[in-house]
Amino acid sequence: MLSLFDLLDAISVIIIFTFGCVFGIWVFIKSRKEKIRLLSVAGVFIFFTGFQWIGGIIDIFTVFLTGHNMDNPFEIHGILIYMWSSITISTALYVSCELLIPKKKWYLISIYFVLSIIYELFLFLDYDNSITSTYTGAGFIMSQPSFGSPAFWILTIFFSSGTFVGFALLIKGIKTKAEIRRKYLILSVFYVYYPISCIIVVNTLIQPKFIPNLLIIIALLLLYYALKPVKPSKSKTKIPSEQERKFASYIMGKSKIVDFGEEINASDVVLKENLLIFMSYATKDVDTFKVHDIAKKLTEFPEIENVLYWEEHMEDNIFEYMDENLDKCDAMILFCSEHARDSVPVKKEWTAAEALGKSIIPIFYNPHHIPALLSSRLGVQFDFYDMERNVKNLRNLILKKVGGLSE
């Protein structure tokens, strides 16, 4: 007969399995809608983190239905648990490498891919020496990697890597700011905490088992809060002081930043007619800067008649499109990035706008991407988490520049 502790063990395993699988599928579906590949990989990681408990789930329901443990030929219970470890580690490593070393990620991922293949071969071909199963009478089967086996040492390498990744993410988080800093810090805690909790669960015979299982539940909750989308704050943004703004501008490369707390009414400025805005950007940045969304939202303001961007309005040649429309526009929004910096059409657009005396508004996430000749211009730092903030600041700055207000 199952004891109270056995029931708690079963409940903890069911929670891990259900939460991991459901949350993983939710993240994956959301990533497909948003077209965020990194989030898709994270969804796969979360799903298989929960699915690693499939061996325990089968044993639990076998005990509930028949009164005895599942059959365990060829150490199938342990294999069902640990065969997914290489997938979870590889996907977690991909996410961290994409955040930390995107240009060199495939070197490290290739090494771990080879280790994963070796690990799976030992697990399936040498299961007697790779897995040790323990039976606790009326309770459930507990399986763990056999100490000293090749599979054990490879798994140890996998888990140890997470700790180093966690500290790297911590350093990256410290260098960021605002909400993204909090997300990075939570991720760093997860990458340090999760491997440690797995090692405790895998290499312990602590009874009751639900106590170490709680560590995994906490780890999954950490990851949930790290990936949970940020809701825009309903409270008003605190207006920084003039000295704070100057200091921030100096730290960020002496590019002046728009006063986010300042609200400008169209009636407060002198406008010749409804405004026509030209947007210049590299094609690869369309999704990064949400260019189409910004264009659509800007045209919702009554003072802005239209926002031109070449994907929507160009019929043939981009240079002919530029020649026909730049002179008509009242202002240019220049999306600054590495791609834009290397783009010949983008350079021709902003230099032509500069020659025509048009107001140019840089929007950027890294101030070093702003062309040197425009670094002193009033600009908008792109907020990846608050599109309304981006649109509001662009609209305010358009009215400020076109209306002749001083910078």
C-alpha cells in the first residue's frame, strides 16, 4: 500500500511532467506566431524537461492500476528518463549561445552534438552499466546513471556547463538595463540552479522523493518568469532630470535622447500640412524593429498623412523610389543597426535626406550604430518591450522637429 510520502512523490512527478509539457507547447506555439526562433528552441527545451519524467509517470500509473511496478527489462525505466537529457541540454545550450556568442555558437553546439550521440550510444548499448534502478517495495522505481560510467561522466559535463552559462548570462545581465536586465538575471539564476537541482535529483536516494523534486518545480517556475512576456506598465513614466538625461546621453555615446516624459500636442507646433514621413531601414531589420507595425501606428495620428517605406510603396527600382519620394517628405525615420550601417541604399537615403535638409530621426538599440554625422541628432532608443512607447516618442519627436521646436 502506498504511503503518504509515496503519494506526494507521485504528485510532484505529475506536476513536473504536466507543467513542463504544457508550458513547453505553449511557448512553442507562441514562438511560431511571433516568428521568434530562439523562443521555439526554448519551447522544445521546456517540453522535454518535463517529458524526462515519462518513465516515472508510466510507473506511477502502473502502480495505481495494478498494485506493482512497471516491468523494467533492459532498464527501460531509466532509459525513458535519461534519453531526453541530451536534447534538453543541447537546446538550452543553443539558447544561451544565441544570447552570448551568436556568431560562434555552432562551434560549441557541434561539440555537444557529438557528445550527445556518444551519450545515447552508451545509454542504449550499455544500459546495464549505464543505469542503476532501485526498487522500494510498495513505492516507485528510482533510476539514476551508474556512477563512473561513460554516460554518467558525459551527463556530468552537460550539467556542469549550465553553471558556466549562468555566470556568463549574469555578466551580460549586469551590462543591460531595465526589464531586460531582470530577465537576464532570472535566466542566469535558472542556468546555475537547474543543473544543480538535476544533480541532486539524479544522484540522491533521499526519501521522500518529492523533496528534491520540488527543486525542479522551482526551476521550471524560474524559467516561466524569465520567458513570460512583459505587460506594459499602466503607471506614468517618471521623467528623469535634465542632468540624468545628459549623463545618460554621455554614457551612450553622446547621442541625445528624446525626453520620454514630454507630451507634444499638434496644436502647439506650426505644421504646413498633414505630414508625410519616409522610413529608411535595412530589409533584415524589418522584424527586429517591427517596421510595419510602427508605420501603421504612426498613420493613426491625424497629423501624419502617410508613412512611406519601400516594401509597401516601391514598384520597381529602390533608387527611383527614393528619388521620387524623399523630396516630398517632411521627415525621415532612420532605423540604425549593423545591417543598416552596411547597406548602400540606406546610406544613400539618409545622405540624400541630409543634403535636402530633411529632419532625420535616428531610432536605434545601440547608439554606436548611428552614423557619425548624425550622432548629435535627437533620437529614440528602441524599446523591444513597449511598442506604444516607441510610437509615442517617434510621433513627439516628429512634431518637435517638423514644428520647428529647438532641440
